[in-house]
Amino acid sequence: MSLGAEILRIAAEYPESRSAILPALRLAQEEHEGWLPPEALREVADALELAPAQVEAVASFYDMLHLAPVGKHLVEVCTNLSCALLGAQQVLEAFERELGVRPGETSEDGFTLRAIECAGGCGKAVVVVVDERYHEPVKPEDVPAIVEGLKRGS
């Protein structure tokens, strides 16, 4: 089934097409190798008969949606208040050292590092989301083992 047809199938489950923006964007992101290029946003907007600005507003709001290419591995460090108070900056800096990139960059071996606003795990801060898997609580000294595990494939 084409992406457009799949989006229409999902949209039929909602009272208004705009209610299907988020699931449609997640499908489009899967289709486009983990990110949403401009043509994917237009495809979703066209399928849902919405203004492209409406679709882009949703895509730019949610951290799990990516408007730029990401690497093979995505490392996201929560920097919201709870995590910030318990050392998020130090954890982020530890990942910078281990991966050799700054937030928003991708290493040559395929690791993208991101600082995110919230991972929804305030009770176990600092939260790090690696390839959609939560690690909590993370301390700077935990970072080398996390990175080594990713490089080993575990």
C-alpha cells in the first residue's frame, strides 16, 4: 500500500483529517528513513488536504519527529528541569566526548546526538533515549558503557 493510501486509511479513523497528522507523520518518517524531508511534509499535507504549515507545525513540535536526517543511532538527552537539576548538562557533555559530536550533529560512524526538551521520565532523571529505548537514571560515568554497547551492537 502506498504512503498516501495508508495515510488516508488512518485518517478515516478520525473525525477530522487534522487529527491524523501525528500518525501520518510517523508513517512518513518510517518511509523516509527516519526523518521528514520537505517532500514528506507535502505528501502528508496533500493526503490530509491540509495546509503544509499545519503539518510542519506538528512535525516541528514533537521531539520524536525529525526534520533533518539522523544517524543509524539516535542518542537523545533530556534537558528539561528535572534532568537539568540532576546533571543533564554533564551527561550531554559526556556523550559529546564519547561520540565526538555536539548536539544536532551526526558522527562519521552514524551517531546523532540531540538535546531534547522532555523524555517524560522525570521520576528517574537524567533520562537518555537511545534508539527509542530509555536509559534512566544516567550519570556521566555511565556514558562510556552505553556508547560501547551501541558500538558492539548490544
